[in-house]
Amino acid sequence: MQLVATGGLDMKYGLRSNLVANLTGNTDFSTVEVDQQQFNLTPYKLFIPEKRPFFLENAGVFDFSTGSQDLLYYSRQIGIDFVTGQEVPINAGAKVTGALGKYQLGVMEVNTRSDGPNPYGNYAVVRAKRSLFEGSYLGVMGIDKESGNVQDPYNRTGGVDTRLVFFKNLVLTGYAAGTWSPLASSGDSNVGGQVTYETNWLQFLARSSKIGPNYNPEVGFVELVGINPSEADLSLRPRPRVRGVRELNFESFIYHAPDNQGVLQIQEWQATFRAEFNNGAYTDDDIVDVFTQRLTQPFNIYGNVVIPPGLYHFTRHQLTYGSRQDRRFTFNLFERFGTYFDGHLNQFSVRTNYRPNPRFSLSTTAQWNRFNLPQGKSSVVVGGLQANYSFSRFLTTSTVVQINTANNQAVSANIRLRYNYRPDSDLYVVYNIGPTFLSLNPGNPQPLFGQRLTVKFTYSFSPSRERTGKSSTYQKQEEP
């Protein structure tokens, strides 16, 4: 067992009424909510939302979308090991976000220190958007990553984007981005555009892009490179005069993604029916979801379950029902079934929420994946339980227990006690078994498990006649 004492500093300073500076040193994220366990059924990376406060504050300033989930800047690439999900220590960070006249600005720099297999890194991000008319803008972004990795000492990303709104219903967006690194000299661009038209009862979206094979935004998120994806989506949302029914939704989309040589890699088309009721209950049913998927290398789902390379065609269906939301107990039932690569897969999941009084809440999730593949039958269960209790408005506790039978160590837990002894100042006691952050790697890699007890004390104050906030932290932790 090892006992470690650390300290940190966070400071917030109002430069102007709408321009804020944030500073952090030896940043501690031990009290951040742990990631929800997931089981990835695709050969691509999972997108996991950011939860760390320093990166969340005014995060929208840095948004630069290059697809449905792809981003030019993705903050989880900073301070978290991409492969293992382990936290990488942050020496210091600073950012300025806000608005100056018609400009929206974001500037950030973060320095991480060498830790295990991770060399030191320095990350600089600049984002600026010029407001135009009716929600339109023209933007630019630049990202620089410097690393102690002698094979990959730097990675730079730049891009321009725009959003143009016409007649309030028609929106055109476009972008062009590129990356520069010593590992590539060409094929490192990404360009695309999208048109959206929306009314009260109709929504139409079409987008297309071209992503080079060496496009590599190391501080961003991209699901797949070397493809030319296109997508069209039509959704009709009538509100019939039927008792109890608020809205019906009929949606269909097609996604087509050949590689840069025109060879089909992925295709999906789907027809969906949804109904939303006045009491908050709903259905969400995929009548048909048809996939074409090319695997150029073996896809290791988990353990010894491997799908060999080849071109696969499979069809899936989905039934979903969510209960009315005006009750102390609510639930959601989900069943997805059909063929899956060269076999079959049934997914059943249930989510529940119970809040008997303002002090206590209990939520559960459970998913049962049942495979029937040429290698044989198998199953994976992923689930979690979260309980929150408020002893008073100053003293609260939260307990999260999760299970993932695809992992060698299936059960993880996080128990957190928070005492708010004065405004913006807290005492935390956190006990964690298992990972805090999940890996972004494709498939389902084994997480690194450990156990840690952390005691964290924060004290915040505002100097007189200053629009500032400062906090310091003191932490003790036990690790195996």
C-alpha cells in the first residue's frame, strides 16, 4: 500500500463581463463521476462524453464538428491514456473563453507530465468564431500537440468552418480541415458539408465528406479514415388528434461509405417508428436496420470471440418502450434482435429510476447480449446501480456499482461522500475500485483495475473587489 499526499490549485478570473480565464495546477479529477461501463459491438472507437470540470466549463466555444460524432478537438485526448483509460497527470493548464463584440473566442494550453508509457505532452488550442446573421458564423481553429515521443514529436491540426442560416429553416454547414505530423506527408485532409431543413413536422438532413487515409487529429475524435461517407435522413413528425398521443415520428435514413478508391466499406439503411404520449411514455422501434460491413482485419469482440475479415450483410430490428415520466418509478425496456455478421445477436436491456422522496434516488441499468456465432454461443452482461442520498443540503453521498462480464474483473465500485462546509468549498471522501475512465480503443480492451481511497479538501474564496474565484486542494490517497 502506498500513501500519497498532493495539492492542487484552480483559479477563475473574470477578465470582462463575458470573458473568463481559468487556471489549474497539478489538477485532480478524483471526484469526477466514473464512466458508465459499455460493451462495444462495433469495430470502431466509442465516443465517451467529457466529465472533468476544467474541460467542461464553456466547452461549447471549442466545438468543431466534422461528422455525426467526429470532432476536430476532443478534450478526452488530454490527460487520459487513449489505450488504457488511465489518468495522465496534468502539470498546469490555462484557458480564456468568452466573447469580444461579434467574436466568440477560446484559447487553451495544457501541459501533462511523463507517466508510465505516456511521454510528456503540451497541448495548445485556439478557436475563434465571427457571428454573422441569424445564428450564422465563420470560424477557424488551430491545435498543436508537442510530445516527448521521439517517433511522433508533434501533431498539428487546423480547420475553417461555417454555419449559414436562411429563412430560419434552412441551415448550411461546411468545413475543411487538415493535419500535419512527421508520420504522413499526404492524404491528411478532411472536407465536408451538410444541409438541414426543419419545420414543425418535417426534418431533412443530407451530408457528405471526404476523409483522407492519413488524416490524424491526435487531439480530436474520428471514427474512420480513408472513406467518403454520405448520409441522407428524413423524419416526419405529425401531431394527430388522437387521445393521449402527443407526436408520431416516421424516420428513414441511408448511410453510404466507400473508401477513397470507391470500394464499399459500410452501408446502413433504417426505417424507424416512434410515438410520444402526453404522459411522457414513448416507443422507439426500428422496423428494419440493414447493414453492409466490410472487415479488412479480424474483429475481436471480446475474449476469444473473433469475426474474420470479409464482407457481411445483416439485418436487425428494435423494440423500445419507456414508461410515463410522472411517477416515482420509471422504466425503459429495449430489445434488439436479428442477424449479426455471420451469426445472430439478441440484446435486451432495462433501465429503471426510483425516487421515493427528495432525499433518495436509485437508478439501475442492465444489458444482456446473447451471441450465437459459428464459434458457439456466449453472452455478456453489462449493468450498473447508482444510489444517491442527501443527509442534508450540505452532506450527500453517492454509490455506483457496475458489472461487465467481458472483463477479467467484472465488478467495479465508486463510493463518494461530499460535505459542503461553506459555499464552493467541500470535503470529499472517495473510494474507488476499478477504472475511472474507459479506454477509447476499438473493441473491448481489458481495463486496468486498482483501488484508491482519496480524501480531498477544497477551499474557495474571492478577494475583495475582484471578480475572482480561487480554490486549493489537498489530497491523500491509498493505492495498491
